[in-house]
Amino acid sequence: MPKMKTRKAIAKRVKVTGRGKVLRARPGAGHLKSKKSPKRLRRFRTTKAVSKAFERQVKRMAGEA
């Protein structure tokens, strides 16, 4: 049986930590920054964990599980 191919679109967007958590970037920081507050822009720089419901699917698509 051939190997499973990694879904590159997901692999570029998420990172799996050593303990198995899946981290993603926050959406909305791409453009139109002048109307957003500095506090909101700082929040965009932090990462967030993918929800538990979606984590298993993301790991499978990223080739981790």
C-alpha cells in the first residue's frame, strides 16, 4: 500500500507541537490594518490551538497521525 500524501495546504497553515497540540495563526491580520486597533493587531501575532473537534482531522491531513 502506498504512503499517504500530506495535504500541503494544511501543512503550511498549522504546526504540530512535540506534545501533539495543533497550533494555527489567527485570521484577519493580512490587510486593512489601519482601521484595526493596536491591541487587536497584537492579538493576531499570537498562535491559537485548533479545537479538539477538528484536531484529529488536521493531524491526519498534515500527515502526523
